Amino acid sequence: MAGELLLKPGKQSKYFSYRKILFHRFFVGLLLFVVVFLVFIVVFNAYSVSPPRTDFHEPVNLEKSGVQVVEIKRDAPLSESRVSNCSYWDCFNVYRCGRGGHDKITIYIYPLKEYLTEDGHPISQLSREFYIVLDTIKRSRYYTPEAEEACLLIPSIDTLNQHQFASKHLSQVLQSLEHWNNGENHLIFNMLPGFTSNYNTALDLNTGKAIIAGAGFDTWTFRHGFDISIPVHSPIAEKIDNSQPAQKNYLIISAQLNIPHDYLAELQSIASSSIDLLLLEQCKTENGKTDHLKRSEYTTGRVFEYPEILKEGLFCLVVRSKRLTQAILMEIIASQCIPIIIADSIVMPFNSHLDWHRIALFVPENNIKNLVKIVHSVSKERRGELYWQLRWVYEQYFASVEKITLTTLEIMNEKVFPLAARMYEEWNTPEHLYGPVNPLFLPVTAPKAPGFTAVVLTYDRVDSLFALVRKLVRTPSLAKILVVWNNQRKAPPPSSEWPVINKPLKVIRTKENKLSNRFFPYDEIETECQLTIDDDIAMLTPDELEFG
């Protein structure tokens, strides 16, 4: 019995040793199987050839032949009216963006179709300029043929000139678009808004939440940070070359034909008494038709070739008219004539990125009678800076419909992906004039708007206020003066008594006499830097202000 007890442990130990060997062999075999399987997969993937990826979304066809004809019924639903207070927070779905990467939007163009009314009349004709817009987008780095992947969608319906379509029918067409969704993430181009006699400054069309890349905006209709202001393209400007006369023969030239009567009377008075303004009028041929390539001098009737005469002017006028934005602006810039803008509420093209104070002078409409004095107050250095900037800006952003379109897309891309945006200097500083920008130094000017706004709080000290204004305008970085008039019992002085200056000045009358009025975020403050100063602070010099 004792022997049996001694044998049992030995048998049990042999049993457990045998089980350990079996488990060891099992796991070793499993590991070898996994290794062999992984090697097989790697070899198979290395030598196998996957079929080429096929693109099921063909690029949009922009040829007119063979397009689908769509009839719009009389009772077809209309798109909703334009949302007047849109922003990227409530009218734009940013979650559609990002398919092109973290720094690039994607843009889809609707297939080209011919839309007809029930009577068989075409709703919109495809113009040469709009075809170029669509073709430029198609050839750009932003284009995608797939609507589901698009950040922006472009209707292939010509909306450039409002005279070429009926707003009701076109609103029905927009509503019929497959991905319209009340215009969300749609971009619509327009250069000539409004109808004859009463030109509105925004496109008269039910565009819902769509973004408008349009010309002619004023500060009331432009949705800041959402819409994009573009220029009116001029075919005449495209033909103007780089050549310049040996010297500028005229200080100021006015060649615009549609100047309102009250402003024209002021200019006629200046031209009759001063040789500094060459006032030109339209010329008519023998059969009584207007010759748009000639201009006649107001005082002598002498005939000049247009637009060649623009090159002989140092400054050229662009005056507010029924249509706020004029094609002559591009012709003036292409001729390297410094534009003088006399239109108080105008929104300049690409104003969110281009510094127009480096391109043009701005004169208030109620100060047009002091035009010559204001121009004479501009230093030679300032004139030189404006002159040499002009042609570069035109060639860079305005020289053709293609460049206008691509600039619009670049601005749109930077609005969606601000971290990929270019700096202020890259948009406004030509390297051939100023040299490359050193990346080790901070920008000289704030990126939103250059310079500073002087906010002057005043009550009734007119003499010291005027003295302060004259001193402030001598500061090169000053962008605008905002006078906060805190006296409710007395009106501010009339415009004729204010100093003649070459910087914008606006007076805001407050409802209550409070010192805190100086800190109110007025809409007129467009710069990121602001100088708040009292009307009796006269000890600061322009050099000290500029240093600050």
C-alpha cells in the first residue's frame, strides 16, 4: 500500500508534463500559422494588381449643344427672398467643407440646361463673361464634379446682368435646383444689379441664404463678412497697355459720362475757373449717335481719344451715379490714373482683402467743391505710392474675368479656412516695389484694415476740435476720424466750416451726454486699432502718434 502511494505522484507528474508539452506545441503551431498567414497577405498585396479606380462623376459640360431643355411652369414655386442679415454662423453649413483638405474648398457647378417659360421664351441667356466664370471655376483647383462632396455650389444660370432675365422666372429656376436648400452654400455672381431708372445696389432676386459675389453694393445692402464685392468688368480696360506718357499733362481728369446733375454742376464750376480739372463730356457722331471712344472738353469742345486720355491724368474721378459701381473704375486703374472716389456709401471691390487707401483717394460727396484743394494737399511721396501700386493691383486681381473669378474663389476659400489665409502684405505689397517680406518680423499693418481710427469726443470746443483734426490728419497711419458730438442742445458746425482734409471724417450725434460714448463700437470703425482722444488734447505730435 505504501508502494502504491509512492507510485501515484510519479504518474501524476508525468501526466502534467505531457499536458504542458501539448499546450506548448499548440501555441507554437498557432503562432507559426499566424506568421505564415500574414506573410501570405503581404506577398499577395504586393503582387496583386488592383483594378483602376473609375470616376462615376463626369466634369460638367459647358457646351451649349445638346443641353437638356427644361420648361418652367407658370405656377412653379418661387425661391425664398434674400436673407438680409446672413452670416457664416446661420446661413452657411461649414460641415459640407473639408473634403478637399484642411485648406481648400470644393466647388460644384450644376449641369448646363436651357430653361424656358411655358411660352417657349428663354429665361436666361449664357453670356461670354459668365461662360468664362464657369470655365475658370471648372479649371481651378477647387472644382469637384460630385455635388455631395462640394462645399460650394454654383448655379449654371447667367445672373451677371439683371437686364437679361426676369426675376420671377429665375427665382423659380433656383427653387427647382436639386440641391438648392434655400440657397445654403450656393454662390451667385452678379455685376450689374437693379433695373433702369431705379438701380438697386443688390441683385433683385430671391436668393435665400446664397452668397452674392456682386458689384454695386453699398454699406446698407452688403452683408459684411458674408458677401463678396467684385468689380464691374470692362472690355475696354482689357485693351489698355502698360505704356505711359513721358509726363502727366493734367492734374485731374473727369471722363465719366453719367454724372448726376448736381455733382456735374459743381465740376463745371471748378473746370471753368481752374486749369487743374479737365472735364470731358460725351461726343456724338454726325448721325447723332454717342461715340464711346471719344470725349469732348467741357470748356473748349476739344476732342480726345478715349481711353488714351486717361493716361495723361494724374488723378481721375469716379462719381456716385444711379448705378453705384462704374466700369470706368477699371479703365482708370488700368491707365495708371489714381482714382478719386466720390461715393460715400460704396463698398469697394474685394474690400475685405485689398487696401484701397493704397490705391485711391476718397473725397466725401458734400466736399466735392474743395476737390482741387484736397488733391493739392496730397504730398508727392503719397502720389508716388498710389501711382506705382495701381497697375500691379490691376494685373493681379482685375485684368480679366478669369482673374476676378479666381480672386473671388481665393477670398471665399480664406473665409472658410482662415488659418490658410495669406497675410495683408501678400495681398497688398508687390515684391518688385518693396522687396520680399521678412517672415521673422510681425506685419507692419493690422490685417483687417490698415492704420487707426481716431475717435474724438467733443461737446462745444470747436476751435480746439478743428486744431486737433488738422494735427491728426498729418499722421500717415490715420485711416479715418470719427467725431462723437456729445452736445444734444447744439448742432455740430456745418460742413463748410470744417477743415479741408484728405482723410474721411464723420460726425456722430449722440442721444445722451455720456463720457462712455467714446467707447461705443460704432460701425464706422473698420480698423483694429483705435485712438480715443478728447478735443482739447493737442500736445501729441504726428510723429508720436505714428510711433504709437
